[in-house]
Amino acid sequence: PACASSPIPWAALALSQSPGWATMRKLVALREDLPACHALLDRAEVRYNALPTIGSGRCLARDRTRLVGGGDVASFALSPASVAPSCAVDAGLLIWMRHVVQPAAQRHFGAQVTLVENLGSYNCRRIAGRDSWSEHASGNAIDVSAFVLADGRRIVLLRDWNSENPRDGAKRAAFLREVRDGACGLFSTVLSPDYNAAHANHFHFDMAGRVAGWSVCR
């Protein structure tokens, strides 16, 4: 069998497996296969609540999945805990936290991330300034705004993306850029403070399905 650090592109996705070049494609495919996505969480012993469908039309959210915890891949909490994006977004979040965020936090701060603050998921709206519908309209997105470490330190995008704090500002800024870059191989859309002023206080992640599987990372 292949080791966790050398994933086989055609092998079944596992949350414990290090990401490879095909990981994002597999995660996006889960958007259209909710049973497979829930089975993925079940295999990793992640606890979750499958919530009822809400909305209609372009604002139909049919696979809202609220993470509860459990398993070694879910060693963090979300705040607010009520957030319930699509299962595919949750799966990407779990892989990102285990293989990107937690290792980066240990390198930069010598501590684990215990809490991930978010600005929500489901929001029936169009993309600001455009006619296109946002992935938030179907709950297929999440906005991450801050990280809280086990020792109580709080890394906040709005404050720390370009932090000039002489004590550890450079470390915080480097951490945030590292976890942004690491998300780009997992989510089909990654938008950060480098994108525009509307994203100055958060990372936007979604699992949008696009022609030819192209992705956005800014």
C-alpha cells in the first residue's frame, strides 16, 4: 500500500492522507456525491450533523454539514459552531487543517490551533459588484477570519496579514500566507486579503465546479 506521504492519484480520498495533485479534483467531485462525502467523514470518525435542505432556486443549500468533532483530523473547533457549509467544503477544511494549518502553527508558534473563527457559509446573495451568484448562495463556501492557538494567542487576518508588530508580526504574517498558499491545492477558489479590500478580514474558500477543473488562488 502507498504511504500517507505519497498519495496515489486514482486512490480513494482519505482525510489522513497528505494532499496530492489530484486532491482538489476529488474534493470538488464530492459536491455532487453527498453519500460519498459523508462516508469519507465516517471513515475518519469525524462527527457531524447533516442538516435539512434550505432555500430554493439559486439559493438552494441541500448538503449543509455541521462539523461536531471527533477523529484525529478534527482536533479543532469552529466558531461560531453553527456554521454548516457543504460537506465537500468541510472535507477540504479538515484536510487543510491537518496537513497545512497545524504543521504551520507548530513551526511558527510552537502550538496547535484549537479554534478557527469564521464569518459564515450560507448567504443567499450574488458576488459583490457582479451578476454571478456567490457560492455562499448554496452554502458551498466558508469564510475564515482568525485562528486561536492552544496558548490563547489569536491570529487575525485583518490585523496580522500585514502586521508590523516588532514582537511577532512577521511570524503571524508568514503563517497566514503559508496557510493561504496551502489552501490553493485543496479548494477550487481561495481569495485572501491580496485579492481585494472586501477580503481584507478573511479567507474565502469554496468548492465551485468549473469547466476543465480550473481554480482560483489570489
